[in-house]
Amino acid sequence: MKKQYGWVICIMCSLLMFCTVGLTGAGFSAYQPYLLSERGLTNTQVAAVIMCRNLFGLFGMLSVTFLIRKFETRVIAAVGGIFCGVGFAAYGVARSMPVFFLGSIFTGISLGIGGTITASVIIGRWFREHREMAIGICMASTGLSTIVASPLITLLVIHSSLERAFQVKMTFIFILAVVVAIFLRNRPDGKNTFPVGAKATESEKVYARHTAQKSLAGLLMIGIFLFGMPGNSLYSNLSVLYSSTGFEPMEISMQLSLFGISLMVGKCIYGQVADRFGTWRCSWAFYGMTALGTILCCMARNGNYRMSLAAAFFIGLGLSVTTVSIPLYATRVALEFQILLISGTVSFGKCQDKWLPQNGYFQWLLMLLTDVPLKASGKELPKIFMAIGKDDPLLAGNRRYHEYLEKIGITVDYSEDKGAHDWGFWDRNLYRLLDWLPVEQYPKKRVFDF
């Protein structure tokens, strides 16, 4: 296995999102006119199927954090792909609403557990550099699925049948699920595989202090709901809109393909535009394009094909705000807590006969609490154990923290050793930590092999 396996992981995550997000979401739009004409569904029934899918997608998203803590991410991703294939198999044989709902349940859960959250967690483990690029590639794959799937589905339905189109899609998804299960890895092992950029020398970054009030998370969720609700329902109804106003099937497939192209381009450039002009300005601009595309959709009855293409283009370009902007805003809101909670050290402290973990948040908490209150109280200052890898990008910050602790008179058992920010280093130093702690017994035999 090559050391720079991260880009293979990026491709696997892209294939996963190609199926679970792209084919399940926007890729489903190509089927909607035929569900109306061949299966006899009404617009209300199709909307109910989509709503059911979205509800179970929400359930999957709410559950995936728990699943990631309990199971390997590769297993979760594979199950997400399998559920996606099962859902489309149900769509293919469906002749009644209960079976359509069954398909939407499977595709919805697939969207939730095998979608953006799982892929972002995996990318985060494998990329220290180029993380935004890797996430952008994964996001762009959802637009690519619309470009590829829409004309192929239309041709299959025209020259074969709707059921055959669903069967081909199901087979393709199952094949990709197997490929993802084979090549995906949960995390770098620190021996044969390393994160992209793990050994690069990072320049020191200074992060502004954020208040990160809890109310911001609530406001963020309200904002996501307000622009996500109308935004994510637009692409689902494009094909129905233009088929009901007299456009030909291949014209509609070209509209959906253009929508997919612009969506993919939008996801690729959104991060760069946000870096240059600011996230909130970028969001206004991209959501404005979505509004413009929606206005053009309202003129669909005039039968102007060029206007319909312009509508699909602006909606696709603008809708990248509903996906890429969310992680950016969430990162800004949670930045302080991420900085405080994530640390490359293995450290413990003893204060007043109590042993306290000093990772991340507790390190900064001690910097605030030990210098004045503990000295003023005359109580025993804590003793600290710190170990950091020489290739860890957090090395500079930990050296400064070590100097600070010594400056205020705290005894520190500090060491630097070969290794990076990975379990290969942590596993070795956890046993040193156990020897340092006043623990009478612990298993000398290595329990884990990372």
C-alpha cells in the first residue's frame, strides 16, 4: 500500500457520494416524468416519495455520528452503498405507493449514512493538506452523477423500459459499493500509510479567538433549514416542470446535464471565492444566482429552450451554497472548540490528588486557571505529562505551551519522539504515560495494535 494513499481515499469517497448523494438526489429527477406517465403517479405522490426519502435521510444523518463511533467507517460507507442499490431495486419493481415508499426509505438512509458526513470524516482523517480540495472533489462528484445519469436514463427508458433503467442503475451502484468496500480504509495506520501532508512543514497559523456562543449553532441550523428547504427542492422538480410545459425528453435530459455541470463547477469554485471575498459575500452571490434561476423557471411556459438552459445553469451554480457553505460555516462556529479539543499530545495532570486529562480544551483551561487562581489559593499546582511527535504539525504550539507551564512553575515531564499525529505515536507513548501515572496495575501486554 502506498504511503500517499489519501488520493485513493478521495476517489473512493467521491464514488460513494456519486451514488448515495448524486444518484439518489438529483439523479432521481430524470425518472420523475416517467413515474408520472408510465407508473401513473401524481405530482403529489412523487413529492411524497421524495419527502419520505428526505426524512429518512435526516434520520440517517442524525444517526451517523453514533454509528461512526461504534463501527468502522468503511463498513458504514459500504452499507450506505448497498442500501442505495436496494432502494433503486425497489423503485424498479414498484407498482404501488408502499413499495415506492420502501425504496425511498432505503435511499434516504443511504443518503444519510453514506453521504457528506461520512465522506467528510474520512477525508478529515486522510488529509492534513489539500483537505478543502479533496472535499470539493467529493462534492463535485454529486454534480457529475447528474451529468452522466440523466441522458443515460432517458435513453434507457426510451429504447428499453423504465424498469430496465432502474435495474441498470441498481447494478452499477452495487458494483461501486463493492469497489468502495475493497479500497476504502478507515484511517492511516502510521506505518505504511500516512495522511496527505503529514510530513510537510506547516507555517505557524494564528487563529482569532471566537466566542462561539451556543446560540450561533442554533442560528446556523435555522439558516441551513431556510435556504436548504427551497433550494434542495428546486432540482427535484426541474424535470417535472419542463415536461409539463411541453419540452422533449432529450431537451429535459440536456437541461439536467447542464444543471449537473454547473453544480459541479459551483462546488469546485465556491471555496476559492469564499477565501477571496468572504463566506457571507460568497453565500449572497451564489444564492442570488439560485434566485435568478428560479425566476427563469417561472417563465417556462413560453417554451424558450435557451431560457430553460439558463435557468438550469444558474440554479446548479447557486445550489452549491447549500452543500459547500455548510461545512465552512460550521467550521467557523465550532473553530474554537475544534482547536481546543484536538491536540497531538498525550498528557495528564495531577492537582489536589486528582488526575485530570490535559488534552486540548483542558490545556487551554489550565492556562486560564492555573496562573492566577491556583497560585493565589496556595494549593498544589498540577504535574503534567506531555509527549509530542517531531513530525506532528502541532509541535510548535505544544512547545509554547510547555514553556508557559514551566514559566508559571508547573512541573512538566515533556518529551519529543519520532512520529506524527497518529495512533502509531500515541500507542507507544500511552504505555509511557501509564508508567508515569500512580496506577498500581495495568495490562503490560499490548491490547491494541494500531
